[in-house]
Amino acid sequence: MIGEKEKKAAEDWFKSLRDRICQEFENIEILHQKLETSNDTHPGRFKRKETKRDSGNNTDGGGGVMSIMRNGRVFEKVGVNVSAVYGQLAPEAQASITARKKIPNLSKDPRFWASGISLVAHMKNPLTPAIHLNTRMFWTPHAWWFGGGTDLNPSIVNDEDTKFFHEVLKKFCDKHNKDYYSKFKDWADTYFFIPHRKVARGVGGIFYDDLTSGNWGKDFEFTKDVGNAFVEAYIPIIKKHFLKSWTDEDKKAQEVKRGLYAEFNLVHDRGTKFGLQSGHNVEAVLMSLPPTAQWLLYIRGLRPFLLLYPQ
């Protein structure tokens, strides 16, 4: 029986991972200041803001904390959100879950609890890939499961980065199940595909959902290692590129790629849909959107023009 003890353990882990990642990222900002003395920008720091879920009936629906850094030396915009939300699932949220997973009696007893961490980093240097991380635990009176994943989103693909990123993910997956990496890599390739563009969002990673083996502790340990893998895989990639120079064309390529990222998150991402359907704070749900992006529009042979998307 999964109860309050397990819920608290999961919520505490997501908070501790948030603290670790925020400290790592702030340390990178400080390191960049020491190494790149010609730049007088102050190192970026995270600012935190509490959020509340709108339960729809004036009851406590839980909430979370947003941690946002903007206009840093290395990070143009990065958000690391944690949340623990609960209450009753609205019909549209129930439908989005039961479309892929059978949960007995959910409509009769729509109580739920969910906690997780969600991170998206958009980098100043276009040679450094953007990245996404999410891990979560979901509970209803009739079912529980873990889900999440991480994927790398370069605007300029670097094969060495891709290889290293996937090697680290495989190492951590193999600790738990030799089949996990190939299974969850394939799932990521499918999930992070943009159907209307017929392109992948990035160079992949891992994605999993509905992980409920019957052994809560085992599934929780794997979910924790997804977070550990993220730190081990991404920090070296940042440090590899953060002092490199870039061109205007590199920056343009980054902003066009950000447009694809925004399209996926607004049109296809299940987390975005569920967050909006369940009454979670809109600012927190849309934290993943890039600070700027560009779309190239071609209209009947006319020269392309750019639209700037500010957020």
C-alpha cells in the first residue's frame, strides 16, 4: 500500500534534486565569470516564487515553487520547478490519463496526488544545447506510477555531445534493467517527434511513463537515477562549450530551433496539457518556453520573413 510515507519521500527527493541542480548552475555562472573576464555581466542567480494550483472549488489544491534564472552569463533562461498538487481530477484531465492507462473507478473516485520536478534550460551560447528534464510520481486511490525523462536539444548538432549524453543515460539505465535504455530511448524518439513538422525535437534521450513494477522502492530508485544521470551528462557539456565564440548565424539557428521547441510544448506535450487541465499555475506550466524564438514563414514564393516570439 502506497501512502503518505512514500509520497513524502518522493516529494523530498524532487526538492533535493532541485537544490542540487540550482547550485550546480549557479556555480557554472560563477566559474564563467572567473574564466571570461572581458564580460562584466554579473553571474546569474535563481529567483524563487511560490505557485498555487487552482482546485476549482476553493479547496487546497497544492502548488509548488518556481526557480527561474534569466539573462545570466551562461543561461539565457532556465527554470527548475517542483510541485506537489492534489485534489480531484477534472473530467478532461481524467480523459487525458485514461486515454493511455486504464485506472479502475477513476470517474467515481477522482482523487489524485502528484509531485515532480520539471526543468528546461535555454542557453546563451548557441553551441551549448538546450535541455529538458522531468521526473514525477502520480497517485490515485487505485493506481500509482512514475514517469519522466530527459532529452538534449541542440540548435547545432555536435555528435560528440550526443554520444556522451546517451552513454551516460545508458550507464544509469543499465544499473536497473538492461532493457530500459533501448526501450526508453525508443519511447523518447517517438514522443519527442513533431508530427506536423516531421522532424525530431532534438537528438533524443529517454522517456518513460506508467512505470509501476509493483516494487515502489525499485521504481523510485530508477527515477532518482534519471536525475543523477542528468547532472552527470549535462554539466560537462555546458563546460565544454561555454567559453566558445559564436556567430550571428549560429544565434539565428538557435532561435529557429527554439521555435520548434515552443511548437512541440504548446501543441503536443502531455505535461503542458495536464498542467493546464488540472488548474496548475499557468506561469509555471509555460516555464519551458524560450525567451526568444524565430519562425521562418514562406508565403507563395515570397522571401521568408522572421517573427520574433518574446516570452
